[in-house]
Amino acid sequence: MAITDVTWRSSGACQGLDAEIFYPENEDHADFALSVCEHCAVRIACLNYALDTREQQGVWGGATARDRRKMLRQRRHTA
Ligand code: SF4
């Protein structure tokens, strides 16, 4: 899937929810967003998009920004 292809977004479990839920001021308050992502059919596409675009903010694909930074570090170490 090309990085510019974001058609998966319309199938996200977060559709219709308040976007602020996915951008908590404190990542320790991301539990509700993470629980929505857990049951999302496009979670992997969403996570890959956020990793590939180095998305700095919010919960994407069941991962907080902190989680994604860790994943990117691991990716670099295994590359
Ligand atoms: S994984 Fe989470 S943020 Fe991504 S589309 Fe699904 S519900 Fe929305």
C-alpha cells in the first residue's frame, strides 16, 4: 500500500468519535483511545502510516507517540 493511500481511514473504529480522545494531553490518559484501536479492522495500516510518516502526536494504530518512537528505534537497530 502506498504511503499516500489513506483509504483505510474511512474504515477506522475511531470514525465519528471526538478526535481529541486520540490526542490526550498526557499519554497516561490514552487508555480509551487504545481500547478503540484494539478492535479496529485497519489498525495495522494505521500504525504503518504513522510510523512511515513519523507522526509525532496522538494515538495511531494502537500506539502512543512514545510507543512509536520505541518501535522506530527498534526498527533502526534491526535494519
Ligand atoms: S487504529 Fe485507532 S486511530 Fe487508527 S484508524 Fe483504527 S481506531 Fe482510528
